[in-house]
Amino acid sequence: MEQIKAKKQAEIDEEANEAVNKIQRMWRNRYMRKLLSVARELKQKHSMMIIQKYLRGFAVYDKIGRKNKLNAFLKYFSAIRLKVRTNSQIKLAYYFRRYLKIKRQTEKLERAQLREEKRMCNEEAYKKSKSLCYFPL
């Protein structure tokens, strides 16, 4: 009987130990799950913070980068515009001076031709008048 009682007591103790182990496992698992969920949340928050940090940095870079690019484009095209204006003014002045030079040359030639024509006319008139003088009526 004592053996049966001891056996029953051992079975009860074993069941009690199993129950205690189950309870401890449940608490440990619950604690670990809680820790894991907290760790997951922390990791997610950390990940979100890193993503936000990079996105904010990119937004600032994008804004500043676009502004810098825009300024660089404006500076570049302003320089080109100034160069084109300067070159066009130089070209206009060159062609205008060339036009004036050609115009003066043509006017000079025309005046010379007129003078020559007048001289020729005068010579002819003089010859005629001389001839008239030589052959009086």
C-alpha cells in the first residue's frame, strides 16, 4: 500500500512538475512573445525612423539640388545669352560698317563718273565751241 501510495504520490508529483513546467513555459513564451513584439515594434520604429531620415534628407537634397541645378542652368544660359548678344552686336557693327564702306565707295565711284561725264561734256562743248570759233559764219 505504501508502494501504491508512493507510486501515486510520484505520479502526482510528476503531473505537478509537468503542470509547473507548462505554466513556466507559458509564462516564458508569453514573456518572449511580448519581448519579441516589443523588439519588432522597436525595429519597425527604428526602420521607419531610418526611412524617414533618408526621405527627409532626399527631400532636402532634391529641393536644394533642383535649386542648385536651376541656378547652374540660369548661370550657363545667361552666359550664353550674353555671349550671343555680344557676338551679335559685334557682327551687326561689322556688317553695318561694311555696308557704309561699300556705300561710300559706290558714291565715290558715282561722283567720279559724274565728274568724268561733266569733263567729257565740257571737252566736247569746248571742242564744238572752238570749232565754231574756227569756222565763223
